[in-house]
Amino acid sequence: MQRKYGFIKQDEDTKDTDIRYAAPRPGKPLITKSDLTDQVPDCWDQGQTSSCTGHGTMANVYSGYMREG
């Protein structure tokens, strides 16, 4: 029994050429340091509730509210 694993070309997808995913242009300096501590909330103590997923989700939502103002 012979198996063939060939390459099947995929149709072009416009999302693949979206500017958000493009590499930086040559000559443009990259950011070397960034401090985002003012945009995230302090750590919360979940205590004995075992609710790390809920705390993580709400911390993410809260940081979004902080960015919006």
C-alpha cells in the first residue's frame, strides 16, 4: 500500500494579505521597550474559591475598560 501526501494549493484568501499581519518595513525602527503596567489591573486574590478562570476573564474585561477610559 502506497500513501501519497501531496501539497494541494489553497485558494488565495484576502485575510492573508491584511496589513495588520504584514512584517515591518525595512529601515523602520522596532520598539525595544514597552511598559503596559498602567493599562492592567493589580493582581486579585481569589482566596479559596478556585475561580482563576473567572478572575482572569474579569481582569481582561477590566483592563479593556481601563483602556477605554
